[in-house]
Amino acid sequence: MLDLKTLALAAVVGLSPLSTAQAQAVAPPVEVADVTRYGYRVVKIYPHDPKAFTEGLFFLDDALYESTGMNGESVIRKVDLDTGKVERQFDMAPEYFGEGIAPWKDRIIGLTWKHGKAFVLDRHSFRSEGNLSYTGEGWGLTHDNQNLIMSDGTDRLRILDPDNFNVVREVPVTIRGKSLDYINELEWIDGAIYANIWQTDYIVRIDPQSGVVTGVIDLSGLLSYAPRPVGNVDVLNGIAYDPRRKRLFVTGKYWPALFEIELVAPTAQ
């Protein structure tokens, strides 16, 4: 059943919401106004821990890094892409609900949901190097090689000084002139911000200066490609990009697979 946020976003963009049983392996219709709709093609499927409530994801130096949520189950870990084996892990104390993560120099910065605390880890040893503070909720995190970019579930992105988490500026996100909230996991890809929209099958591409959504990726039906029976899964969440090999990875909370996908551009009809 499609939720209200999915229907609202689809209406704004001009999409026809699809059931999760419909896999988008063909090109979608040509773009509508200034928002381009993309379909997808599954390139490769990798194992993913079905017990991982995925909150953050990034790919660096041929390894996948993931953060998970839920009190008592929140971790930050380095994972072998091909096998899904955990190579290194930092366990948060039970009172913390982990959220998005991002690399910064030789560190990993990991948000928490409601504690206003970001963990700072050495990326190689996973030893704690302290923490940073912020107000409000923490959802997604990425960087543009100059600043960190954070979402908090609203329609605004915070541009942060990576050394102290001071807010440099805020960017309101809009789609066709309307505010777009529930912005979740983030990834910086080729000069744009890609973001999961919570409880939908959509990833949006956001212009980092204006906050305007310039593209929507419809991932309806992706989970149907999972190689084994799907159990108690949750929403699509998790975007990682390998800039060297131009690989795009996506997954979801409690999903049994991580997917490498290729975007299918619109075609004129």
C-alpha cells in the first residue's frame, strides 16, 4: 500500500506511483518540466545483513561503511562489499540510536537521532576521537569536500563546519516550488546531493546551492530482485557511490541485499 508521502511526492513530480511489485528495468517517460525522472537497471547484487537497520552508507577505498539504528543495536562498521563480512565495528552505547555517517579526512563522523551527539572515530582503527554537538535531530550526513551536509527530517539541509559542527548556512529543499521534507540519508555525487525520502521508493537529486530538486529516481520494485525470500523488511534507505568506478549502491533497512544500480535516463515518446 502506498503511503501519503509517496502519493504527495508523486503528485508534485508528475509520477504515476507504482506498486513495489513493478520493477523499473525500462526507461521512464521523458522529464516533466524541470524535474527529471529516472528508472534503473540492476547491475549487481551483493549480500547485506538483514538484521541491519541501515541509517548511513558510504563507499571509500574499496570498502563499504554502514551505520545502523535502533537502541542497543546501533553500530558503525566497515564491511567487505563482496561478502558482506564485517571487518571492523564500533558499538554505540544502548541509549544511542545511530543515524547517518560520513567520512571526513581520516575520520568517520556518525550522527545520533535525538541525543544531539555525533561520534568521531578514527577511520582506520575505529577508536573514538571524541564527539561533536548539534541541536535537533540527526538523520543523514554527507560532505562536499569542504563542508558536512546534514539532514534532520525537515525540508532543510544544514551545511556544517566539519571541525566544530557550526552551521555555515541552511538550504531549504523544494520540488516544483513546494517544500520537500522527510529528507533522510544523503550522498554527494558529482556535484549534487542525492537523498532518500523517508518511507518512499524515491531518491531525489538536489542542487546544493538552491536546494531545488532536479531529478527523481523511482526505485519501485527494487526489492523484488533480492536473491532470497524477503522477511521483515523496512523502507528503502542507504546510498553509496564509488567515484573511481562510477558505481552507485543502494539498500534499505533490514534488506537482505545491497544493489549496484545504473540509472535509466528518460526517453522521448
